[in-house]
Amino acid sequence: MEPFTGLDYYRVDEMYSDEERLVRETVRAFVDAEVLPLIEAHHRRGTFPVELIPRLGALGMLGANLHGYGCAGISDVAYGLIMQELERGDSGLRSFASVQGALAMYPIYAFGTETQKIDWLPRLARGEKVGCFGLTEPDHGSDPAGMVTKAVRRGDGYVLNGSKLWITNGTIADVAVVWARTEEGIRGFLVEKGTPGFSAREIHGKFSLRASITSELIFQDCRIPSASLLPGSEQGLKAAFMCLDQARYGIAWGAVGAATACYDAALKYAKARVQFGRPIAGFQLVQQKLVRMLTEITKAQLLCLRLGQLKGAGRVHHTHISLAKMNNVEKAREIARLAREILGAAGIVDEYPVIRHMLNLETLYTYEGTHEIHTLILGRDITGLSAFA
Ligand SMILES: Cc1cc2nc3c(=O)[nH]c(=O)nc-3n(C[C@H](O)[C@H](O)[C@H](O)COP(=O)(O)OP(=O)(O)OC[C@H]3O[C@@H](n4cnc5c(N)ncnc54)[C@H](O)[C@@H]3O)c2cc1C
């Protein structure tokens, strides 16, 4: 019998529609041809490949599951497959697409006025403009309800004061979706680059998600017009969490991409690397690791597909997304470590993609709700008791 060399052990592929498979193949070819050849260099330098932004737009990958306003309007499963393939390239690239689509375009789409939608969505979809999402603050990460950034009504607008930390795309964003405390509660605002009193600075020294821009946003007496309020965000933090659900959905899929890249590299290496006169793939302990990796990837692929079906049918609950984000990232993180072990010393150099994915997955474990916070969300769902505070 020929050994199984693929990445789809349960033939999950057969359960996707023709359109979904086509989308997946298009993104896969794009990542192979345009991302993999340059990503290690960007990772080393700690830079994001901005030249790929218009390509993501041209291929319809930005806000792809939104409808109208120049968005592709594809199924949630197809959207998930885009995230999976982008993250097979690099988590930084998938993070860019997630933030642009789920955290900048989605809030405008779901909570914005018609004018805001017409003004921003087509340009963001084409990748002509970049968006970011500012929720986290220096002193409020897992607990955004405590945020101190304030928007105070003054004349025909608001004055914004405060700061946001760890903001993906911050310094390259043309528009920031900023969450701030108002007299009526927490609200979302669109703050344009160049608005006096608004500045952004890049955070350096990261050892994870190096091929991604992470920034601090600072607001000092920043005057914004009333028209910058997202009127549909009157639900406050609930609206912000709805955006996070869109992004977490993408992370659940994306983690599978990073995991498959690691598994693929480890399997190939194990077959080629000879020690004690035979390929290390022939040793039981190495096989055990490879089997564990494939098993978890297969389970995660099935979890994603079902999650996508539920989302597409409008039946997904945010706790379903939490479970998939929590599980798939945790398993991808374990898989990356197992792959690194199998590669031995070669596992710590960027000649192979494994160490890059392994480091990137540390960010996935923490952002968009830490692993622990998703555990507590699920704990509350099944016990009815909140263990948060
Ligand atoms: C590279 C990167 C990009 C990011 N991009 C964005 C972005 O674009 N926009 C944005 O708004 N944010 C972004 N973030 C921020 C991210 O969402 C936060 O880091 C995350 O929410 C956790 O907050 P924190 O880092 O302040 O950790 P903390 O909340 O301080 O948590 C520290 C530790 O305590 C644990 N903990 C906290 N509360 C509890 C509890 N009740 N019970 C048990 N354990 C608990 C946490 O799980 C964690 O292990 C990004 C972060 C990174 C690293």
C-alpha cells in the first residue's frame, strides 16, 4: 500500500462545494507563488509584506464573506478556507486579512451608516485602504469592560482621549475602528489617519507574529465629527464582541493551516533524515508524534467544517466559535512543537517554516480572547456559573 502523503486524511475535501474547493485552490496557489518565497525574509526583518495587500484585494480575499459593497459574498466555509490557506503561509498574513475583513469591514458593515459603508467598504475590499480595530488598552486586555479611553461630546462631535495597545495594522491603517467609553456607554467610532490628536507608533521587539504590524494608538484631545460614530454600536461591548466572533472564526480555521504546514514539513523531514542507518520516520517514537499531529489536524478540519456550516445557516453561537478557537489553536501549538522536535536542530532555523509557525502560534493562543478566557466562556455556558471575576 502506498503511504498517505496528503493533508486530508478523512477526505474532508469531498464535503466542500465546487466553489469552496475553487476558492481554496486559488488561495493555495497564491500562497505558494507569492507568499512562501518572501515570507521568511519579512519574518527575519520584522516587516509586513505590504505589497501583497492589493493582491489580497484583487483576489477577493478581504471581507470575502460580506455581501455587496464590492465584497465577494462567498460562503462562510469558503471564507474559512481562505483563512486556512493564508495561515499556511503565515499567521501575520492571515491576521492582516482577519483584521481588515472581520474587525474593520465587518463593524462598518454591521453597525455603520449607509454613507460609511459606501465610503469605506469598497476601498477596504480592494485593499486600497487599510483598517484596524482598537479595543485592547495597556491596562485592559481580557477585561475590556474596564476601558478608560473616553469620547466626550463637544459641540457637533466628540473629543477622544486614551490609548489602545497591541493593535494589528495600526501604523498602516487609514481608518481605525476605536472603542471608547461615552456617556451612553461603550461605542465604536471610525477615526481616520491624519486626524489631529491621533497618532500611532509601531511596537518592536516581538518574537511572535514578526511579519505583522502591531502598534499603539494614541488619542490626545482628538476631535472627531458626530458622523464618525458607528450608530449600530449602541449595544456597547456586545457589538465589539460580535466583531471578535467574526475574527475568532477565522482564527479557528487559520490555526489548521499553520498546523498542516508544520506537519507537512515534519513528515517530509522525517522521511529524509537518516539516523542509525534508517529514516527517523521509521522509529516508533517519531511515528507516534506524526500520528498525533495528523489526528489532531483531522479533528480540527472537521470541527471547522461543522462550525462553518452552522455559521452559514445562521445557527452558530459564540460559544461554538470559542470552542473551535480554543481547541484548534491549542492543538496547532502542540503540533508546531512536535514538528520542531522532529526536526531536531534544524527545527530552530528559519530554513524550515516550523519555528516561525511555532512562535506565531503564541500570539494566536493569547489574542482575540486568551485560551483561558475561552475556557471560562465555555465553562459558563455549560454550568451557568461565571468564573471570570
Ligand atoms: C500580536 C498581537 C496582535 C493583537 N492585535 C490586536 C488588535 O488588532 N486589536 C486589539 O484590540 N487587540 C489586539 N491584541 C490584544 C489581545 O487581544 C490581548 O493581548 C488579549 O486580549 C489579552 O490581553 P492581555 O495581553 O492584556 O492579557 P491579560 O488580560 O493581562 O491576561 C494575562 C493572563 O491572565 C489570564 N487571565 C486574565 N483574566 C483571567 C481570568 N478572569 N481568569 C483566568 N485567567 C485570566 C489570561 O488568560 C492571560 O494568561 C493583539 C495582541 C497581540 C499579541
